[in-house]
Amino acid sequence: MRGFLFFMALNALVPGVVQGTQPEGTVEKLDSAVVLTSRAGKSTPVTYTMVSREELRNVSPMNSLPMALSLQPSVVSVNEGGTGLGYSKITVRGSKGSQINVTLNGITLNDAESQEVFWVNIPALGNLLSSVQLQRGLGTSASGPGAFGASINMSTASVGSHPYANVSLGYGSYGTFTATTSVGTGLTRKGLYLDFAYSRGLTDGYIRNAFADVQSAFAVLGWLDERNSLRLTWLYGDQHTGITWHGIDLSQYEADRRYNPAGEYYDSHGNVRYYDNDSDNYTQHHLQLNYTRQFSAPLLWTTTLNWTDGAGYYENYKAGKSFSRYGFDMDGSGDFIVQEAMDNGYLVLNSDVRYSSDDLGLTAGVNLSRYDGDHIGKVLWSDILGDSYDYASHRWYLNNGLKREANVFVRAEWNPAPWITSYADLQYRGVGLDMSGPDDDDIPLDYSASWHFLNPRAGVSFHWSPSHKAYVSAALGHREPGRSDIKENIKNAWAASQAGLPGEEVSLKPEKMLDVEVGYTYVTETLALSANMYLMEYKDMLLETGRLSDVGYAIKENVPRSWRRGVELAAMWQAAPWLRTDANMTLSVNRISDYVEYVQHVDTYDNWALTGRVTAFEYGRTTMLMSPSVTAMMRLAFAPWAGSASGFMKDFTMALDGKYVGRQYLDNTMADSRSIPSYFVSNLSVNKSFGVGDGKVSVGVYVNNLLNNMYYADGWCWKNMIEEDGALTDGIGVYPQAPANCMVRMTYEF
């Protein structure tokens, strides 16, 4: 409650609900043309915000990119380990990570199978970026899995005019240490340039086993003249993090909110032990070669060839498991150390041509991609077989996913009058998926499917003066099921055929969404106001309902009708040269039309074994899980001595922000007992810079969770019916977030 009152007190200082609006650059460089395909322009009738290089550099060095974007409209970000390093998640308008299309220099980063972006695999990405455009809704056409709630379009493309170098060191709570360095030649007289950056982050984490050792590197070698740009980019990410995805139940939360069961087992004397390498490990290399040609002032062509190579594994200690569970042809059980590994490659060709004149802009492009990924199960050790066993000769499982995509689009923006921009965008996506080989339970995942989608978009914007803009748009999108969506259905169909049960098959349909956006913005030098209304209407959204098949597998099902509808209000007010305030608020309803929950039966309180029976409960219209009805942000930025002609304190700045997130349900039944209560988090940052010789030193202090709010921001739930007495029982697991903590960073640049 105190957090909400704090937010409302800050909000009273501003005439209306406000959000910062960043001005767009007025010059488009050849070197950055590669990212323009998936980005909206200033007149495109798409809802978006821009996040600049300066904003990304000024956030706490502990924050991953999702955490750095947490103050943007309709965004909720959370970190599993409780701080900012390690596994982080982001939702936009309630849409989860697999529904958010993410591109880097026009190339999708979404994993082709799961459709997720694992941000921990590219740590400290914010330090490498020149800008981020966050589109809400279906947005513009982009490669990769369809955007079903938002798009995050990131760019590393930026060529400076002078040589530079900088180094930054940070230290903070929970043994957190960060180091980043970058160096560049700037654009030489012959048009050559070279940039290199490296970052390293270490932390013990807030909860037990939330350690992280992450690093990233970035290198660019390029050549640029008036009509040509050739650019080779290498991006490297490596992470070694403790497993934090289990969460804890509420009784454990009350007893010890830093507890984490990962790696826990009992030794032969009954003592609790923890395996110290219960971890997630992944290394990824991205190599991009881009060529851009300016044929004439209005005509430009750009092509990018991308290769992504990734490999990694989870390592776990498994106590009291049967040998047959891990593919051994022997009876009995024991303790095991196992790895579940991935080895994948992703090849992309992305090419587009653009024509632009005073009143017409045309863009056409093609994207071809091929993803080949192996899933491998390995046993490293068993207490029964001992150290002498040849574990390398034993493979627990191996299955493969092969996914190919062809994406073609054409887009036009036409100005029939100086104050009107009409927009049309038509995209075709053809997707093929082939899966083969056994999963970890030895059931074959042999499956083949193809999908063909036509995604039209259209809209119009009105900009009758430099200060005013209004727009309306409509877009239709489709999204194929992901690997996790169809895996249990494959297993269900296979087990049914083994049992001689007819009619079981994989029958998941693609999801569909109609997105209608209506917005207005008013911008002056000191005030920016915006309001946007969105209607996101879904058909056949995929949800887990709790239903089991006749052979015991959980089934994900298409829900015929659901929607997200809301209003986003935002503004910025430069109240004085030394005071700026930003804020935003989203009010939304996120509904399923007719929800049916299927609750699994277990036999007794002592045995807790599934019986294969379920009971259906009809709820009618309900609220979607993990979709808050209210999110809001407020930020005050002070520069008390900004107007001074000179003086030591001229470059002193301070910022105070707060984020409010309303109640989120952990399932689709709207039960308060299975929900995350609303919470408020505030942060404080203080920065001071001063000249040293030919360079500049900056010192920053960052206090996260300033009000020391003890809260959890993510979770999961379960629910069963006990056949012994017919009672319903349930519970939840949660992810505690760290109390007040701080970081200090010092940067030297020249």
C-alpha cells in the first residue's frame, strides 16, 4: 500500500499520466540501414517507444536488458535469482516471452523451436546497443516467430566520427562485480572502422545457488563510403549460472525467502547436501555479414548473412532415480549426475530493397532461415556404477528439431497529402518443422508439419502540425505452435496408439490475432502526451488447461476466444531546466471467453499418485494468467546545477523511479490464493561526471528496491483432487526478489 501511495504522490506532480518520449534521429546512416526493415518510422501508424544508447548506459550495471526495459509502457520484468543478473523474463501487455519477436540488426534472436529468447545467453547486451525500438502489438513485419504482443528491435549499428575508449567497473550487493570495456577507431579517412567491446559479470545472487558468471564480446570491422557499406559483426555470449527456476512454496518463503532446492540431496547419513554445480551453461556465437548499396538517393539495397552457433547444457544431481529412467538396461536405482544438452545452428539470409521519395516509401524483402538443433541426454556419474564406468559410451537420449522458414513481405507508406501517411504491409510466412528421435522418457518425437500464413497490416496517421499526431491501424497475425506446445501431444498420440486407443492425434491449431490500435501524441519541447487504445482479439490461443489424456499426458489446447484490451497513457514534462518527469500507465482487461479447468486426481494424501482421472470445472469468462490489469511507472530526474556555466556540480544528476504492477493470477481461475499480489518497486540513481585530462570520469550509485519491499514477482501453481475424501488441494511456488541493494560504478572514457 505504501508503494501505491508513493506512486500517486509522485504522479500528483504531473498534469496527467506521463511517459518519456524520445526524439528520433534526423539522419539515417548507411551503416544503420540494416535495422530499418523491422522498425517503424516516425509516421508509421504503429505503437512504439525508442530507448536510446544513453538510457541503456545509465541503468544499473546489474540489470539485464529485460530489467533495463522495465519502465517502458505495459512492461513487466522479473529476475529468477532476485537481482538483475542471471535468468530474466519480460512480458508486454501480458504477452509472454515466446510471443515477443526479438531482432538484432534485423535478424531474429528467438529460438526457432521454443520461440523464446534466453536473455542470459547474451549478457550485458545493453552495453553493446546503439538503440532499441519496443513495438507493442503486432507491429511491423519481422523475420522469425510472429509477434503476438510485442517486438523488440535492437541495433548495434553505429559508427562514430572519432576514436574512443572506455572502461567501466561496478561493485555491489551479493558479491556482484561487473566490468565492461570498449574501444573503437572511429571512421578513418579511407572509410574503415573497427569497434570492440567486452563485458564480464559475477554475482552470488540473492537466493541460494543464484550465482552467475556471464560474459559477452562484440567486434565489428567495417568499411563505409557514400554509396556502400560492408560490415562484419561478431557477437559472443557465454553464461554459467546456478539453476533458479524451481521457486519455493509459501511456507518456505515465510521461513527462508532465500532458500532454493536446486541440487539438494541427502547423503548416506541422512544429512542435507547440495550439489555445487547444479547449473545452466550455454555459449553462443553470432556472425553477421552485411552489405548495403545506395544505388541512388531514393533506392537502397541491403543484405545480411547470419550464422548463429549455440551449445550448452543443464547439469543436475538426481537422487533415488531408477536406472531405466536414464536408459540403462538394469534394475535398481541410485543417485546420478546428468546433463541435458543442446547443440544447434541457425543460418539466415535477409535481404531487402527500399525506395523512398518525398511522398512514397516502398520496402520489399525476403528472409530465409534454417535451424538445426540436437537435444542430447548424458549421464556423467552414478553412485552405483562408480567413477570407472565408461559414461561417454552411454547416450541417454538424442532427438533433433529441423525448422525452415521463408518470409516475404512488401510494405508501403504513401502521403496523399502532406499531413496524411497511409500504410500497408503484407507478409507471407512459410514454416516447416521436422522432429525425430526419442525424448528423455524414450518416447519418439517423430513429427512433421508445415504452416502457411498471410499477415496483412494497414493503417493511417494524421500529423496536421509538428506537435500533433493521430493514428489508427489494424493487423492480422498468426503464430505456429512451439516445440513445447506440441511435445506432450506427440507423446499422447504415441502412447494412445501403443494402448490401441483410436482417434488420438496431434491436433494443435496455429494461434491467430487481430490487433487494432488507435493513438494520439502531442509533443513540444517541454511536454509530450500520448494515449493509445488497443484491441488484441485472439482465436485458438494455446493454453494448458490441466486436462490429461487417456494415457496420462498433459494436453495443451486451443482456446476458441480470448482478448486483451486496454488503454496506454503516457507523457513527459520538462518542468524546469533542472527537473524532468516521466510516467506511464496501462489499464487493461485480459479475458478468456469460456474457460474450462481440468483438475487431476491423486489417490491418497500419503501416496499422492495420479489416478488418470480428472474433474472439469467451468468458469465462464476469466482473466488470463500473468496479465495484470494495471501497470504504472513514474520517474523524476533532477539536475540541480545543469544551468550553471561552470562548477564542479554542473554534471550532477539524480533520478528516482517507481514501478507499480497489479495483481497477477498464476492460473486462469482468478483465485486470489493462487496469485501474485500487487507490488511497487522504487529505485534511486545518482551520477556525477567530471573531466580528467582529455577524458571524463563518471561515478554512479544505484539503489534498487529503495523502500526495501519484500515481494515476489513471478510464480507457478498446482491443484489436485484427493480421491481419498474428494477434497481439492492446491499450492503455489514463488520467486522472491531481493530487498534493498546497491551498486557503485566508475567509468573512464576518452
